[in-house]
Amino acid sequence: CSLSKEGHLLQAAEWLDRLRIASLKPTALTYNALVNGCAQASRPQEAMAWVSAMSQDKISPDVVTFNTLIKSYCRNNDPATASSLLDEMRQLELKPSQISYTTIMACHAKTG
């Protein structure tokens, strides 16, 4: 969603409401766009809130969702939370990707 990429998160959320009003269901891609917008805006807690909303809509987060969350926490110099997301992925039986590990490695290298 270009709105979320530009930092217009409120407008992106309004489009999600419009989607529902039109009797359409959001998908993982829909939520991943919102999570990514929050990540790019350095708002990891809001990104996590979208993941919670995703679960309420009975949509499972995927590897892309988690990689985006990891990136968000790394951008905010929080390697501990980023690393804990790997454990959460495994609990959900999602296999972390090379991107997952590389992002966390870079985060730890950056923060010392």
C-alpha cells in the first residue's frame, strides 16, 4: 500500500475500513502493507498492533510479517525484541528465512 509506505498510516487504516464496508476481507498482504508502513515510520509497537488485528481477523502472520517486524525493531535499536521474534516464529511453526537471520545479525552488529 503506497499510503503506508509514505507514512500516511491513518489514511491506510481508513482504506482498510473501506475494504470491510465493501464486504471484502483483508488478507495477509493487506496487513503486511500496514505493518511495513509502521516499520518504515519507526513505529514497531503500531506494527505489532496490526499483527494483533491480523490475528483477530483470523489471518496468520507469515514469514514476511515477521521479517518486517524484525526490521522494525532493528531500526529502533532493539535487537532483543527482534531476536525474540525468531522464537515466536518457531512457536507458530514458521521457518525463519535467511533474511530473518541476516537482519538480526546486522542489528546486533549495529548496536554492539
